[in-house]
Amino acid sequence: MSEQSELLSQLKIDRTEESASGGLSIGAVAVLMLAASVGSGFGALALFGDSELVASPDASMAQNAAGAKAPATPSINAATATGSKPAAAPTDVSNRILNASGYITARRMATVSAEIMGLITAVNVEEGMAVKTGQVLAQLDSAVAKVNLDLAEAKIKVSEARIGRTKADTAEAERVLARVQALNSRDFSTEADLTRSQAAVEGFRADIIRMQADVKVAKLDAQRQREHFDNHTIKAPFSGIVTVKNAQPGEIVSPSSAGGGFTRTGICTIVDMASLEIEVDVNEAFIGRVFAGQTVEANLDAYPDWTIPASVIAVIPTADRAKATVRVRIKIETNDVRILPDMGVKVAFLKA
């Protein structure tokens, strides 16, 4: 038994030679064959447990160990294994000189509010609704304003009626003056009667001028009350899409925050989708490659395979000191419902 152990210790494989040769050498194979012939089953198991043989990933190593060449096995990629279609070939990027990222912005966007403080009685819009210029968005309680408008219009009628009465008095005073002048020419009236008649006519004429001014003041006051009354009806300043609804009937709206969290400062937010454009920040080291009118290709983060034609509107002539970037405005050459404000977008500036 001791002779068998000594023999087995002499037949152990040198790991250095195995790692240097990249696999089992011919001498090692011969030693293994000899061990299999003279050693017992227990000794052979002990030998393999000590060597910890592993299969080599290189097919050429196995072919050298076996002394024959195995046929080459074609490689299988992940797309073939899963049965999916191969990815599309990348587009030609040789014409791109600069890439940047930014966001979709709207040049015309407004949070519509009221010019006065009032109680909201109706809101006629919802998110996603398209509105036209002048369309009624909301209505405020206008009962008091309507009374004031009616009062101002009534004052106009009163002033105009006074003018009519004064004109009639003026006509009568002019007739009296004419009779007094005729009598005075024949010495049948005194000079005092003549001057008194002349003063009456001048007084009535002055009253007419004053009353005409009163009518003008009354009309201006009525116009002011009408404007105040119209302010209770909130209309769309331009056509667009309602993106945010900020108020509900029964709430108080004010042009400025004056009632804490219980006072609304806006009715809704309208965005003109025709005014959408792209704003990107370009590193100031590469801003020299960008110029107005330059052709741009844009890809939304939501639709990366959709290339949107665009062009540079302007390079804003100021830099951000903190970020060392310059803002660039880019025009979107097509209108599409998929393009939404504040979407992320990546752009590629093309050669001239």
C-alpha cells in the first residue's frame, strides 16, 4: 500500500506546466493512462479529485489534447436565439457636428386670471379642451356691477333730458330778446330790459355747454362701469389648449394673492401649440458651430425613432456663468399632436 501511494505521488500533474501549455500535455495524458492501468479505482478517484480538471473554453485546446480537429460551430447571436428581428442599422451620423439636449417650450403660454377680485359662478373649461380667442372661460358674480352700469346709463339719459329742457328755455329767451330789441329800437323798452334779455340768453347757452359736458362725463362713467362689468366675464386671450384648470365655482379669484390659500390667482393655463419650439443649452466651447438658420434633427425622448425636422431660430447672445452654456432657440418645422410642452428632446446640429 505504501508503494502504491508513493507511485501516485510521483504521478501528480504539475499545474505550472498545464497553465503554461494552455491544456493537458501529451506526457500528462500518458501518465493518466498509466495510472488507470496500474492503480486501483480508489487511487484513480483520488488523482482526479486532486487535479480539479475543468473544460477549456477554447476549442483549439481540446483539439490539441485529442490530436484531431473538430468542425467549427457557427456562432448564434441573441436576436437569432430569441427569434426577434435584428435591430435597424444606425443612421449616417457623418453630417452631424454637434449634439445637445433640451426641452420643448411654448412661446405663447398664459395663466388666465381676472382683473378684479370676485366670486366664481361658472367655469366653462376642462383640461385638454381647445379654446378660441374671445371664448368665455369663466364667469364671476356681477350683480353689483350690473346695477352700477344701469345707474351710469340712467345718468346719461337724465343729463340728455336736461339739455333738451335748457335748449327750449334758450329758444324762448332768444325770442324775448328779439322782441325787446325791436321795442328798444322804437324807444318802447328800457336799456335794462334789453341787457336783461341778453343775459338770459347767454346764461341758457352756457347751461347747454355745461350740460353737454355733464353728458360726456356720464358717458365716460358708464363706459368705466361697462368695463368693470365686462371684467366679470373672463375670456381667452388667444387660441390654444387648456393644460391646467386652477379654479372651481364657488371660489374667490384675485389678480394677486390676497386671501391666503383660499383665494385663487388664476382660472386656467392656456398653451398655444402652434408656438412650440425647442430650447437647448450648448456648451460655450462649441457654440461657434451653431448659427441661425442651421438645419437640425430632433428626437423626442418619448419617440426616439421619430426624427423631427427643425432649424435654428437664434442663438441667445448671453451665456450662463454657472453652467458655461449658451441658450439656443430651435424652430420645429412640423406640427404634430405628439409634441407636448416640457418634453425632453435631443438635437443634432448638421453641417451647412
